[in-house]
Amino acid sequence: MRRKCKCGKKLYGYGDGVHEVWVCYKCGRFVGNAGGDPIFACMLQTEPHAIMDLIHERCLKPIESEKNGR
Ligand SMILES: [Zn+2]
């Protein structure tokens, strides 16, 4: 399943099995799936930098769009 941003560029997905976030490095858009976690959902809206930190710390790992896990 491939995801694309509205700007036409690829979205890069990161996740930890529950939470998912898709980032466009072209225009900086975020698409998040909090997996029902209200704290994560809040972070997506108010603290995108915290999400980027999670990615950099590899708490959220790259999702390979070629493989369909489920
Ligand atoms: Zn974009």
C-alpha cells in the first residue's frame, strides 16, 4: 500500500506497531494514526517536533510500504 502526499511526493511511514505517522519531507505534512492512543493523537496535533524526536530516536521505525504486514 503506497501513500502519497497531496503535493504528489511520497509519504514516509514510521510506526511502532500501534502508532503510525506518515511524513512528507517535501512540504512537511504529517499524517498520523494514533491507534486509539489519545496522548499520541494530541502530540500529532500539538507537538510534531516530539514526533520527529521519536523517529530520530528510533522509537518509531520505518514502515516498509512494499510489505503488507497485515
Ligand atoms: Zn507534501
